[in-house]
Amino acid sequence: MIISVASGKGGTGKTTVAVNLALSLKNIQFIDCDVEEPNAHLFLKPCIKDEARAYIPVPEVDEAKCVYCGKCRDVCAYHAIAVLPGSEGKKGSTLIFPHLCHGCGACSLLCPQGAIKEVNKEIGAIEIGEKDTMQFIHGRLNVGEAMSPPLIRQVKKYINLTRTVIIDAPPGTSCPVITTVKDSDFCVLVTEPTPFGLNDLILAVEVLRKLQISLGVVINRCDIGDGKVESYCKKENIPILMKIPFSREIAVSYSEGVPIVEKDISYQEKFINLYLNICGIKNEADSRH
Amino acid sequence: MKQIVVISGKGGTGKTVVSGSFAALAKNKIMVDCDVDAADLHLLLHPAVKERHEFRSGQTAVIDKKLCTKCGKCASACRFQAIKDDFTVECFSCEGCALCSHICPHGAIHMEENVAGEWFVSDTEYGPFVHAKLGIAEENSGKLVAKIRQIAKELAEKQTLDYVIIDGPPGIGCPVIASLSGVDCALIVTEPTLSGLHDARRVMEVAKHFNISVKLVVNKYDLNTAVTEKIEAFCRERDVPVVGKIAFDKAVVEALVEGKTIVEYAACLAADEVKNIWERLR
């Protein structure tokens, strides 16, 4: 089963929930897909055994073969290619803007002269490690790189379905999140009971419903703020899987990079219950289909 | 005219609380919410929408079942696994590259433009406000950010405003880069946690990569003073001025629940410090 932990709003406690859930269970594969700002490793402190560089293919033009026909520019949907035609006695030029390239391969495949080949451009790295019985994988986007989805897709290739897979998702509701949660069996949305938390929760729920992924909510810092998140969940028939009260102990433990289940073992049972809740809802949903 | 963006790397550190307060403190400015896929600033500014525009961006492939012979050429060429086994397009995966439409031997695939969201120009009691809503499960948030920034800048020039104040998105990817480009100053709001430091450091590197001047604020600094000191030392090393430290204050959440900016909600330590920060920044 693949369980992803997402949120809409940032800073609501995704990583806290994902990490503590993973540490409360056995034989987990933990995947941090927040490749822009990966944080789970700060808490899990895995022993990294292996590293792979992540690339996307970008075009390279063979100037000897290029006749500056402009076909590549015309087929590029991302405006990543400019062609300056040659004029009398002057050579033309084909310019590539690798930062705009999505690596779709259209230009190289459709060049009538076969003048474009693809070369790898590094966009980040994937690290693979272990912590006790847990397998740990995360991606790290290079600074200055704009597009995280290609890296997220490459990280997700490591998914091992013989284990329970827990995925820590990036915040928001756009392409990085969709790429991350796609194909999940269940998504846990972590929120806080404030107007910001509710606003972004509603957006995240809409996304997951569109993707047809089962979901449930964890309300973090449930005792500060107001009751509107709970009434929204009731109205929408969204299960509340767990409520975590605000505690200075959790906040300080988080700030030091220490998972709360390691500081206070009694939390383990709460996270095991969270897992059982998820399994229960998932089974019920499956039996209905 | 000065453009100031509030960013953080890590989400939930207090960007919108800070930029919302700037709306109440700064005179003669326009506000912009560039966190287009999880926009929250409108919950503090209570805009009256004056103009509403469709945001068209990107394309999605559509396969005509009558012409399709299921030869499979499109599926094997697509790098985004967007062609499903039944030869329909999985629209969440389609990146709109149009390669399939070019290579289909039967001309069965055409591209349709996406309506990827909406953007608005609004009036608020704090002045003009430009904001947007990315469509559910849509892409191209970076382009939508660039669009509303351009609109805000034009309005600011036309009305000879002094400031464009931008509430930025979390992360370091395309919407952040689009929020940063060409600003006069990026204010990083972080928190005294190892994650906060880790993420602030990465977004600081992004700002440096694009040659943007950076200042930093530590929010809830007293939750862990040892990590706050670490962040301050880190900033000293890099010549990044720390322009404020906001104490943890339950009034901040109370203000949120009331839909008010902290500087208007209550006279408290957090409100005083946010005022100081604005004075140091302007």
C-alpha cells in the first residue's frame, strides 16, 4: 500500500506525521518527494548507502548538420529553442534554453536533418539509505532548477510495493503535489484548525477527489484556532483520522530534529492507531467497489 | 518603486502573517499573492473583486477515437506516461508537449488550450490587491505568478505607488523563481527549527543565484533560542541582515481566526516586532 502525506498549506505537520507514522511501523519504505525542501532526513537520520544523479534530457544541436529550418522551434511547446536563420555569408544559429526544456524529445525526434541529439542535464540527486528496518529514499532538487516533477517521477521509480510505502509530499496543490500523490492508495491530509489551514485543505481535497484518491484528515495543533475544519470534514464526510493537540514538547522536539515517538514512546500507539484507521477506511472503500 | 517579496523555503513559517501586516503598515502600495496554488492572503485582506480574468496556459492532447487505430506510436513516444492503455489521455500527466499530435500517423490527436486558473484585481481597505487561483490540479503556476506580477507592476507604475509587496510561495521551484525575479529585496521568514534553517539556506542560495538582495526574520524565535542563534550566526557569515525576531504569541493565531492582521488585532510583542521589521525594511 502507498500512503502519501500531503497538506495544501505548508508547515502544518506533514513531515511530523509521515516520520512518526513510519517509525511506529515495521518494514516501511519512506520516500521524501518534497524535493525542493526535503526535511524528513533531518528527523530519520538514515544511513545513506547510495546516491544517484538525476537528469533530464535536453537537446544539443549539431551545427554542422543544422540548416536553421526552424522546425525544432516550431514544435517546442515550451519556447525553449530560438533559431536565427543565416543570411548572406553569415552562419545562422540555434539557441537552446535548457531551463525551459521539459525533456519531451519532440525537437530531436522531428528534426528533418537529424541534427539534434539529447544530452543529460543534471537536475538533482536521489539518495538511498536505511534506518533499522526502514528503507529511505529522497530527492534533492539542485538550487536554481525550476522544475521538480521530473525529479519526483524519478524518485518514485524506487517504490517497492513489497513494503508499506509512506510518501512525504511537498506543500501546495499544483504539479509537484499531483506528481507525488498520483497512484497512492490513500492520502493523509495534515491541516491546522485556522482559516488558512481550512482554505488550503479544501483545495487539497478537491485535487484528491479529482484524482480519485481516498483521503482522511489529521488535525494538528487541534486545540488552537477554531472548529471550522472539523465541521467542514463532517459536512463533506471526510474521516478525521487523528487529532494532535498543541504541545510545546512536540514543537521543541521538532525544532531539534527529534521525532516525538523517540522522545515519548506513548505516541507510538497513537500513530499505530492512525495506520489502523487508514487500513480500515481503505478496506471499506475497496469492498464497496 | 520598490518590489519586496516575502518567501521562506519551508511552508507555514509565517510569510502571510508578515506580508498581511505589511499591507496594514505600508502606505501607497499594491499587494500581490503569488502563492497561487494555496493562496491565503485574501483571508486577511478581504478583497472586493473588481476584475476577473481567465488564465489560459498550456495544452492537453485529445485523441479522436474515430481516427485512432491504436497503433501505439503516441504511447511509446510520450515521456510522461500520459497515454492510457485505452488510448485516452491522462490529463494530469500530459505536459502539453504536443509530440504525440506531431507523430500520429492518422492525424487523430489535436491539442486543446487549458484554462489553468483565474486572476483578479481587487480593492481592499489597504489598497489594490492582485491575486489568483490556479485551477484544481492545473499546472503552470510559475507562469500565473509571472502574469500577476506583471499586472501588479503595471498598476504600481500607473498609479505611481511606492511599493509592490509580494506574498511568495514555499519551496524553491518555478513559482518561487517567478516570484523572486527582478525584486529589490527578498525577505525570508523562517522558524528556529532544523527544517527551518535547512530550507532557509536553500532558498537563500536560490536568491543569491539570481542576484537578489536578502534579509531574514526569525518567527517564533523563542521556541528554540539555540537554533535561533545558529540561524543568526549562519546569516552573519553570509552578510544577510537579520531584521527581526518575532516571539511566539498565541495572539497570532487568534488574529488569524478573526481574519485580521496581527498589527491591527492586538497590541502585543509580535505586533510591535512586525512594525519594527517594516521600519527596518522600507
